Amino acid sequence: MKRKTNHNSYKKRMSASRVAYRTSFYWLLQYNVRDAPA
């Protein structure tokens, strides 16, 4: 039971970090495009 819980929290943490990485990547992309001299 404890191993299963740890595995589930590990998977949840990995997916959460992946979403956060993708979100920060798109945010940086939009930020750079917005502040780039046209």
C-alpha cells in the first residue's frame, strides 16, 4: 500500500513538473515575443 502511494505521488509529481515546464516555456516565448522590438 505504501509503495503504491509513493508511486502514485511520484507519477503525479512528474506530470505536474512536466506541465509546469511546458507552461513556463510558453510564457517565456510569449514574453520574449511581446518585448521584442518590432
